[in-house]
Amino acid sequence: MQSTVVIHSVVDGTEDVLFETDALIEAPNWSRCGTFLVVNGGGRLYRLPLDAPSLSPIDTGSCTSCNNDHGISPDGTQLVISDGSAGKGSCIYTLPIGGGTPVRITQQTPSYWHGWSPDGKTLAYVGKRAGVFHVITILAEGGAETVLTDGSGHRDGPDYSPDGEWIWFNSDHHGKTPDIWKMRTDGGDLTQVTDDAFVNWFPHPSPDGAHVLYLAYPPDTQGHPRGKDVTLNLMSPDGTNLRRIAAFHGGQGSINVPNWSPDGEKFAYVRYAAANSS
């Protein structure tokens, strides 16, 4: 499984290959200082410096089954991970940015982290509750969770707007293929932003508030698999100025989590070699 980490500039549309490996790596986060990425692979987390790219393991203690739902706190001091080492499905933990002992945040499983509020107080995630995947929030130090959505369908990828007023996510609760939605942080003002035949996942607002990036699968795709010909789409927060900016082989693992540079001028993603590639 060849993985290629790519840096895309929204200023001029250029792309640079940062790192390639024959191993499976996923889900780049951009550090708040702008000097490194965090990625996962094989159940572990890695630091990937921009100036001398190589994978440096991050100590996650007893959490050795990390999946691709991880991120960095707004102040840059903490990591949040989703890990299944406890054996009852994915849980959310936090730990120091340089690695260390993980602190369990969620008690119910499965729980998959996706967003950290800009004020650092709240985590947003998806969790399967009573057989349905909902958008849920919890204080960053733990406590009772708040389920923000209701009804049937599947929600995924909740990420905060930079002003902290909205949570963006994808959902098929309206009975169609997944579209991009947003709602207030209390679950109010639910608003559909995309409406097309594509299977749209993982919206990520840019830190400067100018753009929303998301992954689009071909129509009739089930779930969000790896190994598909996909596109990255960029739009204004009101859904206008929608355009395709990259087409590649990827999907699951490409942009599951927040991936923008701190200045909002670039983002990172992962593409994968097709199965029949030499």
C-alpha cells in the first residue's frame, strides 16, 4: 500500500509531494506551529516534520490501536486520539503533544474524535448510540456527553468553524446520499450545504474562514472506503464557489481529520497507489 503525503496550496493550486512510503499512513493533522504533521499508521501515531520528512513515533502509552481520527488542541499542547486498545471499540483519549500517558475522555463506545472547539473547551465526535451514528460533544476534560442529532441515518466528520459558532459534518439522514451539513453547536439551525449525487464526506473549514474542504466519492459509493477515485472539493462557507481542486486515488485515510495549515493557505492529504499500479 503506497501512501503519498501531498501539500496543496489554495493560493496558486500547486501541489508538492512531502513524503512517500510503502506503508499505510493516514489522516494528516497540521501542527499549530506549522512545522510538522501528525499521521497514523499500523495503530501508532507519527510526527512528520516538513523540513526533513521522516516518520518519528509518538509515545501513546497503552494506546497502540490508534485509528485515523486524531488531532491537535487549539493551543498546540495536546493530542487527541481515538483508540481501540481497551477492546470494546474506539475510545477518545488526550495526551501531551510530545507523547505520554493517555487520559480517557469518553466512556461509551464506539467514539471517534473529529473536532476540537476553537476555545479548547469541547470535543466533537461521532458515536454509535442505539445503533445510529450521531454527532456528539463532550468537555475536553471529560464528563457527560451531549448527543446533538436525532433520528436515523449516519453522521460523520464533525469539525468546528473557526469562529466556534458552527459544527460541520456529513450526513445521509435526509434519505439521500451523504451531503455536507452544518448546525449550531447546540444542534440548532440545521442547514444542508451540498445537494448532489456525489457521496460527500469529511468537511473541514479553513482556519481563516474562507473555505470549506471536503472529500467527494462517486455516486452510489457505500460508506467511505479506501481505494476509490475521489476528488477534493473546495467551496465558500455558504456553499457557493464550489470547485474540484484535486482528483486522485484515495478515500478513507485521505482527509478524515482537520488538515489545514494554520494560515489557511495550504492543506495536507494522502493519496494511495491503485491496486494495479506497478
